[in-house]
Amino acid sequence: MILLTPDSKLQTPNSNSPNAIIVTMNSLVCFSNNTFMPLKDAGFPVTDLGVQRGYGVFDFLRVTDRVPLFQDDHLERFFNSAKEMRLPAGKTREELKEIIAHLIAKNNIPHAGIRLLLSGGTSPDGYEIVQPNLAIVLQPITPPSDQISQQGYKLVTYPHQRQMPHVKTTDYLMAIWINPWVKEKGADDVLYQQNGIISECPRSNFFIVTQSGTIVTSAKNILKGITRKQILLIAAEQGMKLEERDISIEDIRVAKEAFISSSTKRIIPVVKIDDIVLPPFSNNSVTAKLYQYLLQREKDFQINQ
């Protein structure tokens, strides 16, 4: 998480930490309006469909030690999202890679997040797509720990199905609207369900581990995350039992483990969902093993770049 402070600085939540990053807004460079510019000067016009109608797509990838992790996977999803939303990106994949590399070098921040944002663009009637606007922003982030969190997340379910769930759109209306309620419930995040079938969290994918040790994740009505993809590949490589199928509330009640995954969090165990208390976390759990496999996969990816 990055906090915007009154003195126009971006800082990690614990600024006293030796790993804290404090960066002035004036020093950050982004890509917008087809050029590199200070982040403080970037912006979209109020006539943009992204502003007027919330119409746009984005992707977010983590940079570790100046290496953009699983960049090809993220760009593939970004272009797929843009295509589904009828938004020409205006740049090739190689051009985007060059822009990202320049932002990493120019900002000189070892651990960061890269956000690619493609909005609907300025529209003459507030409805028709003419020319989308592209912005790419780098911001410092606190990297996830090399050790899995043993505290775990508490989730609350809520009946909702995102529009075009396979597309990474900028529409987070429900997630933001419901966030105060989630906090009132003492939970860390909301888990969407529809008619008792689980889909996903707003920013992460959901998994359970059955009593037989099978890893199960939702197969449909979700955004297929990049970390989710890596977990599926790891499970196959390690000979772990894996299923992509519907997950019901009743499946959770009898699950041995549950966890969520995302690019910024890697994997976080889930300890409670509504009134369902899951078994205590164990370092010998499938979740813990997957975390270490994923960590090693990231390191191998860095070495091979």
C-alpha cells in the first residue's frame, strides 16, 4: 500500500522500516498522452469515457528487483481485455515492454507496481468510442514477505457477479461501495457468491484444499489471475491434485484449507469465511508449500531475464 501524504510524498505504511520507500510525487515519471511526463502532470480530460462512464481496462504487475514479473502473461491479459472492450491499445506488445523498461530505469525503484490503464477516451457524445487514452504508471509498493502470513484473512460473502468477469475492467463499483460494510464485519475482504456458488474476491482469486488434499479453484465467472495461472502450473508440475470447478458454500464448510492469490499478495491463507472457521494454519499445509513454490518460481523468473 502507498499513502499520499500532505507534503506530496508517496510512502510505504511503515516509513520507519529499513525497507520503507519515500518518493516525492515530483520525482515520479509516468507515460501518458503518448509521452513520458511527471506523474503530477498526468491526467485524463473530464470528457473521457473512463471519467464519464467508468469505461476502461487496466492491468497491474509487480516489479521486484527491477524485473517485471510474468510480464508477458500480464500483457496478454491486457490486450485481451482491451479487445473484449473494443479499445485499441495504440501500442504493440514490444512497445509497451520498452515503455515499462524505461519507467523502471527512469524511476529507479527496485520494488514497484506497474499499472497499465486504457480508458475509453474523449467521446463527442459521451457514449461513442473514438480514441482511447493510454497511461502507464509506476508506483513504489512494499513487496510481499518471503514468509507466508500465518495470521490469515477473514472473508465475508456477498451475492454479486461482476459484469464481463473475464475482463479486467476499471469497474470496481461494488468493491468500493461495500468496503465499509466489510470493515464493519471485521473482515479483510469480500468473497462474491451467487446462489451459493463462490466466484472470487474483488482483487484476488479463491482456492480451497479438500480433505483429500485436492486444490480446487473456481472455473467460471472469474477473472483468471496471473498468480492463479502460476499456481495451476506449479500444482501440475509438482503432481498435486487439482480441479477447476464450481465451489459451493458447503464445499467450504468441509474444506481442509482455503486461500486467496494475487500479484501483490502472492498467497494469503483464509482462516474464516462468514461463520465458517477453517482449521488452524500449518507450515506443512498445501497452502504453505504452494507459497514456497511460488516464491522460488519468481526467483527463477528473475534469474532467467
